[in-house]
Amino acid sequence: MELIKFEQCSLHYGEQVLMDKVDLSIQKGQKICLVGRNGTGKSTLLKLMMGDVKPDGGSIWRRQGLQMSYLEQDLPTADELTVYDVVASAYAELGDCLTQYRSLSMIASDDASLNKLAELQQIIETQDGWQLQQKIEATLSRFNLDPDVTMGSLSGGWRRRVLLAKALVVDPELLLLDEPTNHLDIHSIEWLEQQLAAYNGALVVISHDRRLLQQLGNRIAELDRGLLWFYNGTYHDFIDGKEKRLEEAVSYTHLQAHETSLHLVC
């Protein structure tokens, strides 16, 4: 089943060509590792998939109702939001109701706060919010996260873990990860590999961690000077395939040069 399809997509930033008539198809359950030099537009490609950036030309189709999650490269602000607040925010307005209800239920004592609590409870019940609350709590437990600690009290690695929990709590069909191993130590990276190995949806990941790429991917996409090259198989298969492609390109260039020189002699 096709989830996303790019057709002849182009994108320019000033004189820089990030994408030149790119075609791309992402299928259900596919694990794609996106590689390329820094500054080639890999993060922008993920934002195109999410719809946060629009192409200059071409079209992007997404399956109706497609549930996507995006773990961006930058860490969240080290603020006073609790871990529960951040993970529940994946559910937008209903998540906000759950957060308010949880906080208010601990301190409600006067009529105004009790009335507000009843109002929130009605909204949650009419939208099956208690089921979502159970899912949030189960995800926090799975990720070994304390719901009541603030983001400001956590290290960079733990804040990234919170973001991953937020991305996965909605059971996305397509998960987009931009440098997910940033700020993680070796043990946290191993933990991340285990979590992603258990994920059954489609995945697109940008990473410079070769071990992670080798463990996760079954298709490699390389963004190079506006073009997208695809290699089926693991990261090691990609290395072999790229070397072969470059050798063929060099041989073709030499052949063209030889034919040109013969033409000039004649």
C-alpha cells in the first residue's frame, strides 16, 4: 500500500537546487534510510513529506487519513512542562484536556475547580479520552519515563527519549526521524535500536550512525545535488552499489571523451 508519492518535485532556495524533479514512493512497512552530505536538503525532504514545506514544482500525494509522526533534529526546550504534558500533546486538544484534568485532579477543592474538572471529564468521556490516557501511561512506562518530572530537569538524551515517546504514542503509520541518535550515549542508542526494531510501520530516518542505518534500513535513498538515488538492501549494499554507480559514471565519461577525440581526429 502506497503512503506517500512525490511526482517530479522540485525545490530551490535561491540559487541552490535542493530537489530537481524528484520521484519518490513510500510503501507500507518500508524502512528507508536517507543519506547525503550536510546541506543537501535531507531535513527539508522530511518537511515536504509532513507538508510543512511546499515544493516549487511537481506534486505530493498522501493517502487520506495517513497518520505521521516527525522527530526533528533539534531538542525540545528545557522548560517547566512535564513529561506527561509533552507526550500527551501528541493528541492536540484532547491531550490538553487530559493534561488539565490530571493536574487539576490533584489540587481541586473549591466549587470553580470542581466544576472545571467535571467539564473536562465530560469532554474526555465523549471522545474516548480515557483509552488515550491508558495509551499515554503505557508508553511512558515502556520508555521508563517519569510523567511528573519537568523537561528542564532532564539531560539531552532523556529529552530525546520523551520526543520519541510522543512520536510513537499515536501509533503512526509513517515515522520520520531526523538524526535520532544526536545527544545519545551508546546505551541509549542501543535502546533506540530496540525500540525502532519493534516498530511495524513505515520509517524514514536520517542519520550519520552507520550501525543504526545497517540495523534499520531495507532501502537506502541518497540525496545528491538535487537528485535522489535508490538502493535496495542494507547500508552495506548501498556502499557497494554506490561504488559501482560511480565507476560506471567514470567509465562513461572516459568513453565520451574518447569518442569526442576520435571525432576531432576524423
